[in-house]
Amino acid sequence: MGRGLPVFAVRFGQDPYGFIGRFQAFTGVGETADALAIELFDSYRKNKQTQRRMAEVLMNLFEDSGSFVAAKARIGYLEELESWDVAFVPRLETMVESKSQISGSWGVPEWVQKLAKKWAGV
């Protein structure tokens, strides 16, 4: 707290109290761990403080895709990014050339080209 790091609260039956009570908490009651994790993940992707770091994390995940299905799912996350580093475009192009799980995943190489074109002027 107070170090410029994001903090979140999860409501499990009671609202958070004290100074954090001013902020909305994530609802944990009735949620599966997977659903709560996805909600937190999406929040970190969209938060102004964390979106640049999450963009790098998602690029690394895409690069490490171990299957065609993983590559297709992860390129979808890259398409939704709101923050982009100019170094990502050549990285994506290299991945298509060198990673068989990316180059062989149906539609993914075309998706990469579309992303590269979208972000080329950044």
C-alpha cells in the first residue's frame, strides 16, 4: 500500500471495511476460483497502471504457446490489448517464422499480420 502497486479486495460474504471500503471489491461468494481468476486477470489487463506489464506477460505467453489451441486463445488476448510496445511487431513476425505451434495454428498467422498492421504506426 502506498508504493504505487495495485491492490484488490475480494468480497467473501462481507464488504471490506476501513479505507479500502471506499473501493469496490470483487465478488467471491458463489464464484469458482477459475471465474475469479479470469475477472482479476481482465482487470489487470485493462487497468492503466498494469496494462503495459500485462502486455509483456501476454506476449511471453503467446510466444510459449505449446499447442495450436493455446496459440489461438492467446492471440485473442493480444488483439484486445490497449497498450502496445513497438518491439512487439517484429517479435510477432519472428514467432510466426520460428514457432510451429503459432505458424501451424489455423488463422493465427493471418491474425498476427492483422495485428502487426494495426500497431505498425505506434
